[in-house]
Amino acid sequence: MKSLSVSKAVTALMLAGLVLLPLYSSLSGNIFILTLFTRIIILALAAASLNLIMGFGGMMSFGHAAYLGIGGYAVGMLAQEGVGSGFIQFPVALAASAIYALVIGALSLRTRGVYFIMITLAFAQMAYYVASGLARYGGDDGLTIYKRSDFSGLVDLSNRTQFYYLCLACLFGVIFLIWRIVNSRFGLVVQGLRSNEQRMQAIGFPAKRYQLVCFVISGTMCGLAGALLANNTDFVSPAVMYWTRSGDLMVMVILGGMGTLFGPVMGAVVFLLLEEFLSQITEYWALIMGPLLLLIVLFGRGGIMGMLGRAGRG
Amino acid sequence: MLLVVEQFLNGLQFGLLLFLLAAGLTLVFGIMDLVNLAHGSLYMMGAYFAATFAAWTGSFLLGALMALGATLVLGIVLEMTALRHLYGRDHLDHVLATFGLILFFNEAVRLIWGPAGLALPLPAWLTVPVPILPGIHYPAYRLAIIAVALLVALLLYLGVMRTRIGMLIRAGASNREMIGALGINIKLLYTLVFGLGAALAGLAGLMQAPILTVQIGMGENILILAFVIIVIGGIGSIRGAFLAAIFVGMIDTLGRAFLPNLLRQVLSGAAASTAAPALSSMLIYLLMAMVLVVRPEGLFPAHRR
């Protein structure tokens, strides 16, 4: 049981760090780190949502960035049309993501394996092109959001610390939800489908229906990340749904540890800090990042969580 | 009439180019069971090599030939150093590892050739318009692309179906342990197949280069089209890839050319000009969705196991 304690200790340290970060930021006067970590937390939320279908459900979606864009565009378009209330913007962002996930999921889940990877990728790319074609909302150049979502005094999104804690609360909320889902009867069925779909079907579970519901939940969660991301950057453009972003999310999940509760958060923190660190050393950071990914795939089975587990076992 | 013929040929040319790319992808997937996202990078490298070698030798043809050789070698080196270790692993591992390779190639290109794109000028004899029908001219270069791609498709078909190597390749696709047990050097065979796929991607890239600019990331958008094609055609099937590629090339080109006018007859001018670009770029994905609803395995699935 020692293995559990090592990864648990590291996770607890990381979470404590995330909670206390604004304190450090205000004491040291380092505002940049707060902005950086707001972004990290939002993308960790997206990665956690991807992990729900990828790690627990075995559905390898390569188009998860589409929800980041849909959530973001819902906020941006409503703001453009003069609807500034977050109580309208956020539900619309979630609903739009859910509807997209329902349609795409219903089509994509007809296939499996590598077809599924390619199809989710292609549909996300379709969303990317549609956004590029929205001339009214900036097209290729994207859409500037002049005013962040207004939650009428409940929480002020323009206040850096409040926004940070809002994002963190959303992340914890989503992880709690995922924990409840994974351990529910529904979650066990979905995990069973990952292990052996035929057997589950033979027992009498309607496989596709369970997977579709899981797919929609995951997409909706990622739509929330999209709405937060648009508020964070005050900007949304087709580039947020570019397929390399979906790849980044996948990398975060794998890097942290697929099918673990806090692995994606760990993955997002490490991946984005590494990106930040490497890009400060050299302009050509991807030259190092690319081969690093290859090495992680070849040698780092189970991601960081897996390695921590092995280290614990000695 | 002129426009229709011209766009029809453009569609055919684009489709054949897509076929070259999709053929390599589907070959590598069908035989080695490897999902190679970096296939688009090989396409990009083909274009960069061609632009460099053509400027260096001063001859378009010589540059193109050297670029073809260079992508073949690059593919072989890539297979031997990195991708060989991915055979038999999970598809997700393939996706991630080759995603890393894309990052690497894009950055390496930026380091070597700089962030600005290159141009690959055509020799004068390829830029003349050729009369194809009375009163209708078509650029010689695009005709040359059609001819070369058709020739390559034919050679590929004959090579896979009629030669000894082709027989080994097909045998390797259906049962790799068995042909290994029969004393065939399967490692070498895989390296060759990967090199062939790389050369096909390079050929597509260098032929496309004079039409578009040679730039970083040029392989990524077209790679996704190649994915759509092999999903529609059925993974591992070269015949399916050929038909689906032509189909997708046609739909994409004709859609972009004629959809705005068609929409304008139904909708108001402003609405049509807003909807047309989005709708025409969605067309092939809608097509893919329809194919999936009817035939989830693609139109011509390769017969496997």
C-alpha cells in the first residue's frame, strides 16, 4: 500500500500548491504566475473531462478541443450581441457543447478504435473551419471579448484572484463529479465496456447508449473549460480548436496518467510548465518537446501517476 | 461550360494528389497497423526538399527527383530510429508519438528554412496552357500532375498485385507471423513499405508545392483530408482510398466553386455569402458522416481476418 501513499502525497502537495498559489503571487508581487496557472487550471479541467471518456471509457477522442472553441464562442458571440450575463452565457456554452457532443458522439460511436480517433479529429476540424467562416464573429482573426461574463456581484471575473479561485472551484467540482460518476453503477458499466464491450452487451447493457451519455457529459465539462478560457484570454478564435490543441489535451492526459482521477491535472501542470520553461530557454522549444513525447510514449508507461506508483513500490 | 470543365479537372487533380497521400497512410496502416500522424510532415518535407534542391540545381525535374529520393531516405531513417519501436503497441501510443514527431518536424523546418514560406517556381515549359477541348485551355502543370498521379496509381496497383514484393506485402498484411516463419525478412519489408509511403507523401508534397506556397504546417490540413478519405474508403484498402480520394477532391473543389452561386439562388445575397464558405468546407465532413451512417467500416473495407 506504500505505492498509493507516494502518489497520494505528491497529489496532495500539488493541490495544496494550487490552492495557496494566489497567496504566493500577492506576497511576491508575481502576477504572471497567477495568469499562467489560471490557464493551466482551465486546461487541466479540459484534460480531466477528456480523461473521463479516454481513461475510464476507452473512447480515444482526438477532437476534444472543439468544445473549448464551442464554449468560448458561446461566450464571445453572446457578449458581441450584448448579452453579458454569465448566468446566460455559461448555460448556453454548456448546452451548445452538449448538443454538439450528442450529434458527434452518435455518429462517431458507430465506429471504434482508430476510426474513432480519426472521425473525432475530422469533426473537430470541421468545427474549426465553420468558426473560420463566421465572418460576423471575426472569422479567422477571432473575436475579442470586451467584457468578461457578468455574474452580478456573485463573483467578479475581472478580479484575477477571484477568477483564479472560480476556475479552481470548477476544476475541483468537475473532478468530484468524475469521481462520483466513475464509482456509480453508470461509471462501472462504462468501464466495463472499455474492458470488454461484447461481454457487456451479452449481459444485456445497451453499450452505445451508455458510451454516448458518457461522451456528452465529458463534452459538456470541456465546454465549461472553453467558457472559462475565453474569459481568461478575453478572446476566442478558431485556433483554440485547432487539432494540435486536441493533441495537447491528449498528451496531458497520457503524461499524467490515463484513468486516474488527478493524473490529468498533474499532466496539465507538468506539460504547460515544461512548455513555458522550454520556450524561455529556446525559441525552438518544440524541437525538444517533440522527441520528449516520443520518449514518454516509448518508456513512460502509465504516465506520471504510474511512475510514482512504481517508485513507491521501490 | 469552361468553368465547369476547368473545376472538374481541378477536382480530379486535387483528388489524385490526395490519393498519393492517402495511399501511403493506408498502406502503412494496413500492413504495419501503424497510425502515422507524421505522414503530413513527410508531405511537407517533400515540398521543402524540392524547393531547396530545385533552387540548388536550377532544374525543376532534377530537384523533384532528388527530393523524392530524400523523402524516401528520410522515411527509412524515421522508421529505423523511431517508428519501428511502435509496432504492436496501442494505437493511442502511435498517435502521441507521431504527434511529437510533427512538433519536431515543424520546428526543425523553422530552424533550418526560417518561418517564411518558400516558393518553387515552375519551368517555362510547364506553365503554358494546353488546349484540351476546342476553346478550352488548361495549365500544363496541372495536367502533368494528373498524368503522374495516375501513372503512380497504376504502378502501385501493379506493384502490389503483380510482383513478388507486392505479394509479400499483402501476405504481411494478412499474417505477419506466418510470413516471418517462412523466412521472409519482415523487418526489412516493413522498412521498405514505410519508405514507399514516405516517398508517396513526398511526391504529393513536391507536386503541390508550385501551386501553393511551401510553408510550415502545410501537411497538417491535408493530412486530415487524407484521414477522411481513408475513413470513407475503408482503412487498409488502396482501391477504396483511390475512389474516395477522387470523390473527396471533386466534392471539395466543386463545392467551393459552385456552392456560393447555388446558395445565392435560394438565400439572400448576404446570408449566402456568409454561409457559403462555412458550408463548402463542411461538405466533405458531412459526406463522411453520411458514409458512416450507412457503412461504418467505410465503402471498401479491406478484407482482414
